[in-house]
Amino acid sequence: MPNNAKTAQDAWNNNNLAHTDTWGFLFLFEELNVGFHEARDVAMSELAFFNPSVSSGMLEADAEELAARLDRAFRMKSRAKFETGWTVPKAVQAMKDTLRNKDKLVCELAVQVDETYNFSGEKMPA
């Protein structure tokens, strides 16, 4: 297992809003149907949107659509703000890149979310 997956697994924590909201929105959008702790090791290829029989272009479009939905959910429902240097296009692209990689894990997506968004209660860097 690559080090970034191991690091993401070690970081998976139900006290981290980026992690719980990533799981929660994936659950709400019916992309996965497991509890928080089990979701950590779910691969992108196991999410509902991921259909290996479609063309790579269609898979990319589906990943982008889900990334855009997640971005809106984080900003509108969770009231997260972007970390310094992030924008909607950059955030959607970063999540899309993770989502379309069949071997990436939900915990790795959550780490990406945590790097991209500042959730309520987190301190912004000075």
C-alpha cells in the first residue's frame, strides 16, 4: 500500500469535519452504504458512480459531476471556506483526479478535502 494511503488511513478520524462530511455526503448521495469506520478503506471503484464498463471520457465526466456536487455540499451545507489558494475549479479538479483513480480510498479523498477546505472551527493559517 502506498505511503499516502497509509497516512490517510492513520488520519481517518470522526472528530475531523472534512472526514465525517466526506463520508456523510457520499452516504447521502448513495455513493456508499457503509458506516463511517468501514468507509475508510472503500476504494473509488466501489462507489456507485464508478462504472468500469463506460468509456474513460464518461468515467471522467461522472467523476467531475460528483466532485462538483461534493464541492457545493461542502461550501453550501457544511459552510466550509477554501483554504488559501484554492478555488472552485481547482477543488473540483483535485477531487475529480482522486475519484477517477479506482485504487484511491475514501480516506484519501477526505484528506484531499481537508487540504482544500476550511471547516467551521478550524483556524485559518496566519
